[in-house]
Amino acid sequence: MGSPQSPPLAHVFKGTFVHSSASAPLEILPGHLLGVDDNGTIVFVEQADQLEQLAKTWGFKTSDIRQLSKHEFFMPGLVDTHIHAPQYAFTGTRVDLPLLQWLTSYTFPTEAKYQDNGFAEEVYTRVVRRTLKNGTTTACYFATIHTDSSLLLAEITGKTTSFLPFFRFVTELLEKKYPRVQPIITPRFGPSCTEDLLNALGDLAQTHDLRVQSHISENEEEVKLVESMFPTYQNYTELYDKNKLLTSKTVMAHACYLSEEELKLFSLRGAAISHCPNSNFSLCSGVLNVRKVLEHNVKLGLGTDVAGGYSASMLDAIRKTMMASNSLQINKVNGTGITLEEAFQLATLGGSQALGLDDVIGNFEVGKEFDALLINTKASDSPFDLFSADDFEDALQKFLYLGDDRNISEVYVAGKQVVPFSSSV
Ligand code: GUN
Ligand code: FE
């Protein structure tokens, strides 16, 4: 494909594309043509009646077009804004204790095992493969303090996009050995830090203009502990802010108990929140009022928070976002309802905004990278049945509520097909 005037195209797809824009939580584009160039960039998204003109401009033939079936559509890759790679080892188990006891009983002993590179390599390979199969094309990972095993995670995720914690690490990542992986300053949470440590990390973040991630106001006991450990700060948010860790490159997980004042500070700094509803329910931590966060103009994405959250699927995060919203409504917290379309938007475009990547990924706008999932609502082993087969919106809802990796037949990262796996992934 390609003409002398333009670089060759890697893909031209024809069919239905579903995505979000800043103003519309859900846009369905039936009968469209989408072209991806050799760099993985989307170069056009047009109605199919523009075929002749597009073919002329971009130098492709009708036979180069991949026509989707009527049960297939493309949606943007899912963005997991908060996931602990080492905790994947115990996902789906041990969510029977509140946060602080869960951390000391299960999490810290498990994470200590990552000084063993062999163990790390096995778990990290599996978490990357599992999340890719589940449709996660960008992930913001917590690793552990062990540099060697964290570099292994960088190597394994290097084929997709990830943000990983610090140290020797930063130098290697900044040398662009793995261009799709970026380092991120990661104080675990208030209670595991001293003021000096937070301050030093804030200096580092500022000096090198680095990303920051942590946990905030996840559980009431944790909030009280932070108040007692750091009595000179007004609140938890101020602890991070005064130490230069609340910036436009920050993502804080949970944020269930933030006051209005704290949300205003998040908004002012351009810092983002990662909503992790599976974890919030599983560890009985709290329920984030998503509507309130959005009304404060705070950037918001969704996270699985493996393994506080028992599922490594962002489709599950969408479903649990709906349940969290419904539980607030049941409890008569007014004006809190989130629609399924909005939950979809948070899992895709919202995540890209939270990570400051909305000019690169998050939807199918021309100029962005083609991070995409090919969904087949009639896959032979589909976990759900389509009765009203011609109603596209029903099929889409069924996929969002009932679908899984059996419906995700192909996954693309920056135009490159990564699922089904080639042996190198
Ligand atoms: N707070 C501090 N560490 C953790 C963690 O590993 N998981 C969760 N959910 N919360 C935390
Ligand atoms: Fe977490």
C-alpha cells in the first residue's frame, strides 16, 4: 500500500468504530474507514463513501481493506491507571482483611519475594500477557523496591506502554532502552513514608519532571493514621502537595475520603485520581463519588488495583464503577448516577487524560496511536448470547457487562497487533 506522495499504510479497516470524545461519552461510527500508517498513527477516520478520495490520497486498493463482519467492532484499548504487578501472584485470593492488615499479612510478604528474579519473571510475564489479552493496552504499574526484577518488568512491558517505579531504573528507562515504558516516582502511601523521604522524592520529581503515583484516602483507618503521623499538615492531600508530589503528572489511587477542599487542590494542580472500585469493595475500603470528582474538574481514570481488586480486567472495572455508582444512589447520595457510557469513557479516554496521554491515545482521533481492541460479539466461545442480533447498542452493552477475552479477538498497540500473541510477547 502507499503512493509516491504518502508513506505506506499499515492497515485500512472498514466497519464500526466505538469510542469516546471529550464531549460525548459514547460515539458509534458505523460504516467507517480507518487508516493506520506505518508508525501506528491513525491517519483518517471517515465515512465509507469517502473511499475513492481516500484511496487516491493514501494509495491503497479496495483489496487492501479489511472489512469487519457485522458482529465485529473496534474500540480503543483499555487504560489501567493503577495496577500492582507483583500482587498478580495472589489475585483472586486473600481479600478478607481491611487494608492495613491486608498489607502486613499478605502483601508485604509476597512483595519481598521479588528479590528472586526467576519468580519475578514468571509473575511479570503472566500479568503482562493476561492484561493484554484482557484488552489493557496502557498500564500504570507499581512494582517493588527491587531494581533488577523491576527492570525485568520494564523489559516485559516494553512492548506495550507502562509506567514503572524508580531508581537505577530511571537512568535505564530515560536512556530510552524501552521507549514505551516510562519511570514513575512511587511513594507507597503516607504511612510508609517519612517527611524527609517524601520531600526527597518530590525534589526528584521536580528536578527531572517525572510522573508520580501513590495511594490516598483509601480507607478511614489509613486517613486517621496519616493525621496522627503528620499532625502539622491540614490533610492527606496537603502532605503530598507540600512535598511537591501533587502535580499535573500525578495519579493518586482511591481518594474515597477526600474533602471538597482536597478535591479543589487536585483540580488546581491538575493531579488525577484512579478509581479502583473492585478493590474498594473487596477490602471494604470505601465508595468513591465519581460524579463529585468530575464536578470538581479532576482528571479521572479507572484502575484494577490488582490484587486489592481481585480482577485484572478493565471490563470488570467498568462494571464495578457502575455498582459503586448504584450503591451511592441506593444510599440516596443525590446526583451520583454514572451511565455505562460514562464508565466506558473513564476506562479509555479518561484513563488517557489521567495519565496525560490524551494527545497520544484514548480514542480514534486522527493523529493518535492506533491502540485498539477488535471485539467479536459472536465469537464461537462467547460467554453471552445475542438474541436481538441487529441492535448494535444491545450487543455493545452485552459485551461491556458480560464479555471477556473470548470476545477480544485482536489487540493493537500503536498499530502493531499484539494479541493473539506471537511467540516473542
Ligand atoms: N496502600 C498502600 N499500599 C497499597 C497496596 O499495595 N494496595 C492498596 N490497595 N492500597 C495500598
Ligand atoms: Fe493500589
